[in-house]
Amino acid sequence: MFYPIWKIEDTPTHSLTKIDSKMKQEKLKQVFVLLAIMALTFNSSAQSFENLNHLPGHHLKTYYSDGSMAQAENMANRCDRVMSFYASILQFEPSVTLLVLSPADWTKYTEFPVYGMPHYDDAQILIVASEDNDFWKSFIPAMEKLPSDLAKEISTTYASKDGELTMRDFFDLLAIHELGHAFHIQGGLKMQRKWMGELLANIFLHTYIAEKESDLLPALTVFPKMVVSSINKEDLKFTTLEELESNYGLLGQQFPQNYGWYQCRWHMAAGDIYDAGGIKAFNALWYELQKEKEQLDDAAFLLLLSTKVDQSVANVPLNWNE
């Protein structure tokens, strides 16, 4: 079971309670398990959606829990826009079913252990939460522990209409990251490296938001910055991309905080890549990974990225350890 790391007092100023340091560290490890699980595969526990409500008229076959129609409409409409945007560029559209689930329905339709994290499974199903939840709330930080400028960014970016902090806007956007996996898996791309599979999904996400919904860039970018700034690199067991490749499964199972650090750095790298190369960087990366079917060694892969994609993509492995 996962619990919030920090609790927000019910006050207009978001006064935060302090908890024991050891307990906070343990809960931080717990919530990062979910980021780690993004690297793993989960299957839907049911293939019949007759007990859910059907929402017709969208690119994705969409089903939702009782009381979740508004959230289902919002998510399906966004996925429609993402699918149309990339289908026009790639001349390809994957087959995906979207489930927008309440806590009561979550365990009926997925083996994913904790409510709240968007994920795409082997059955070509994208599963998202319909409600704010304890998992999302667990990422709300102790603001007094952060640099004042970052604390201000978080308060401004993630405040709900009633003035409370919520990470919903970030986690809802992760559905686009998962659609990125649907595109590259069904599109037959050879990712070359495990880290590239995640980086591509993040470039897919960042590029769409920057191109079509740029008002949401803060919701996408502040969260990874917050996570990376809260972790001391010296405390991590693995930090290089080579270590990630060799210990990918181990990271997900035994070092979830470590994996979360990698994931958030890929989010930040995706922003740098878009800023440097724009949508052309994504297009070039997609087509090179689709075209190249042989496994490349490090030197050849780096040459491909720098000469045929964009130097900003090559800079990810080149500058990772700086």
C-alpha cells in the first residue's frame, strides 16, 4: 500500500506538516515504485467491458466507470488530438482502447497494483484514473524544503480551482507518454536501448504539448524538475545509462527511487531536445529507429543520433554523466 509522503494542512497557505525523516525516506521509496513500474508490463485482468459505460465517437474505443463521463470525455478528446496530430505526421495510427476507471473498477480491469498511474498494457489498452487519489497527492512536496523559486512554480502550476495542490495535471498528461509506447510498439520501431524507449515516449509527449497545448508546458515540466532537485545523486546506486541497461529489471524491482530519477531526467531531456530541434527532431528519430533493424554498438548508435537525427538527442548519452 502507498501513502502520501507529505500531508497538506487544510489552510489557504498550504501549511505543511513535518514527518519523521526516516519515515519520509521510506514513503519516498514507496511512491517511486510506481514510476519504476512504468518500465514493466501489466496485463488487463478482464477483456470484456460490458460493465463499463461506452463513450462513442472517438479514435480510441473508450469505456468509463459510472460517474466518470466528464473525465472520460476530457481524456478521450485529448487522445483524439494526439492521435490525429501524430497520424498526420507518421501516416500511422495504433489501435488502442481507453479505460477511465474509478477506484472500485481499477482492480477489475488491470493488474497494476496502485490506483492512479496511467499505463499501456500488452492487450493494447490504455488505463487511466478518473479521480484524484492518494498516489498523486503523495508527490506534493514539503515546500519549505525546496528552493523558493521552485516552490513558487509548484504552487502556481499545480493549484486546483479550490486552492489546494494537486498533481492531477501532470499525471493526466502521462497518458500521452503511454500513447507514445503504443505508437512505437505497434509501429515496429527498434529502440536500440532501453533508455531510448522511455526517452522517445517522453519526446512524443513533450513535442505534442509544445506544438498543440503549450499552455500545459508548466504542468509537464515542473514536476520532473521538482523530483530531480529533491534527490541527491550521491545517494543513488545507479546513475549512468550503461548501468541502467545492465540493471533495468533490478531497478524497477529493488531501486524504484533510482528509476524515478532516471525517468524524470528523461522528461527534462525531452524538453531540451524539443527546444533545440523542434518537431523535426522527433520525426528524424522516429524514422531512423523504424528504418534501422540491426542492433548498433554504442559508437554507431551515437553516430546515427548525431548525424541523422539531431545533436540534441546525441547529447543525452554524451552529457548524461556531467
